[in-house]
Amino acid sequence: LKVLAYAVWVVAAGIFIAIFALRSKVALTVTIFEEACASCLTNMGIYPVTVFVIMLVLLFHVFWASTAVYLFSLPGDTNVGEDMPAFVQGPDVPLRMVLLYFAFSYFWVCAFLRALFHASVAGIVGNWYFNRHHASVGSPLLSWWRPLWANLTVSHGSLAMGSFAVAICSFLRYVLKKLERWSKSHPGITTAVKCCKCCMWCAEKFVKFVNQYAYVYVAMERCTFCSGAKKSFKLISEYPVQLVVMKSINGFVLMCGKVFLTCFMLLLFVMGMEGMDREFCGLFVFLVGLALYQVFKIQADVIQAAVDTVFVCYVLDLSLNDGEAVHLRQSASGLHQKVSAAVREYEKQFPEEIELQKLPQKRSSSETDLMTAGTAAP
């Protein structure tokens, strides 16, 4: 218990120093989180969506694990399909090809379930953002049904397309990992495979980053995935400073929250067990801590999805209302004012980056002027 208490104090001291060093950005992030948490508190139907997706994930993993046990129990030279009944019998496929397809399907279904969760939360939060000042119709506890049902019936193809792109990157990383294990005796091939793994890791992170905002458009506008990705690219390119300010510290704040709450609750649990004179082992404390971390991670995922949606809605609000966040005027958190102040501070600290970001716009405007002059010359 003493060692655990010392560890908690060390973690808390590190978090306190980091928060003090980044206090201005943390204040802005807390403002965004206030807006996102207000949407979660107003729409408690977000949590049935979370429970529903968790149940789907558990059912899928049970099915996948049972199927994997069956496939790995077969001999290596087996052709899947030759022992099937006549009415389901198809062409014989080597077992290795079936296992590769099985691995790819795992990555695809997991990515689809994450997309379903993100898009469902985005639909609820987006509807709340643009309609919170109007009279609510129906029960807030049932507001989750329409976005979830629409994502399962109307937008499932768009979600499958986005998750398919993520699954390709994840599957290629898995294949490269296997190749790296098989090519340990050839240093040149191993180095090339590691470079390819690094490139695929970067590509996967980029695809996931784009998908976060594309799913918001898919959920709010019921558009295709390609249209949502195009719109997210356009808005991000028009407001890069806001994106840098908003996303620079989100992961850090969420990680600090998960670690701090897990350590705090685990410390209370250990103190309670000692107060009741119950015997427990270190493995039991580790499993309880792991379960607590997963619970707080799920809550952090909900907040992260709401934060991404608030950002997209905020930028969309600016673009639709000539640079003014009309739907935030009555908000108690004052998000628009703090974002504007943070953007001005960022422009003062990094003027070179601002000039680099303005170069494409200046170039396009100069090309437009040249084309206009050339047209008017005759």
C-alpha cells in the first residue's frame, strides 16, 4: 500500500507540472470538454449506444475466438470446403488463405464497430449542438435511437468504407509483422520491412484522423464517406490554426484523466479492502486496476467523440454564419471567445507557420488575378 501511495503521488506530481506548463492550452481544452460533457449530460441516450456497441464487440469476439479455435485445430494442409455439406459446399480453399481472410475480417469488423460508435455519438451531439436552444421533442433518453438506427440502415455503407480503409492498413501492418519475424536471418530484408511498417503506421494514423471527422459528416448529413472526407479536408484546410489549438492537448488531458482516476479509485479500493481486513494479492489488485482503466477509457472515448463533433460543428457554424458561432452565443462555456483568443496567441508565437499556411491561398489568388488579366487583355 505504501509503494502504491508513493506511485500515485509521483504520477500526480508529474501531471501537476505538465498542467502548469501547458495551463493556457489546458484551459482551452477544458472549455471544449465542458461543451462536450454538456452534450453528454443533456443526452443520456449516448450511454445506451455505448453499452450496445460494447455488447456487439463482446459477441463478435466470442464468435471470432470460437471460430479461431476451430480453424487452428485443423491440420495445416487442409482445404476448407471439402468436408462441408452438399448444400453449402463451395470451392476448396487452402487453410492459410482462410486464416488470412479471417484476420482481415477481424480488423474490418472491429474498425466498423468503432465507426458505428463514433458516428452514433456524433449524430446525437450534432443534433444537440444545432437544436439545443429550441424546444425538445420526445424523451432525451430515447434520442439515441434515430442516429443509431440511421447508421445501421442508411449509413452503414459509408461506415464500412471508412473502416475498410483502416482495416487495409491494419492488415498490412499485421502481414509485415509476420514477414519481419520470418526474415530475421536477412538484415537487409528486416530493415526494409521495418521501414514499411513505419510507413503503414503513419498511414493508419492519418486514415483514422480523417475518419474521425468524416464520420461526423456522415452522421449529421447522411452523405457518403468520400463526401464526408472531402468536406472534412476542406474545413480543416480552411481552419488549420483552430485544429492545431483544439487537438494539441486533447490526448494529453484524456490520458491524465484516465491515469489519475484509475490510480485514485484503485487506492480507495485497496484502502477499503484493508479497512475490512480482507486478504488480497497483487494479481487481484492488477485485474481491478485494469478493469477500472477500461471503464474510464470507454468514458474517455465517449468524450473524445463528442469533442470531435463539437469541433466540426463549431467550424461548420463559423463557415455558415460569416465567421460567427451563432449557436454558441448562449453557451455558458464561451468556447468561441476562448478559441479566438487562443488563435491570436498562436499567431503571435508562431508567425512563420502562419505565413506558410497562407502561401497556398496567396498563390491561388495570384493565379486567379493572372487568369483574369489574361482574359481581359484582348
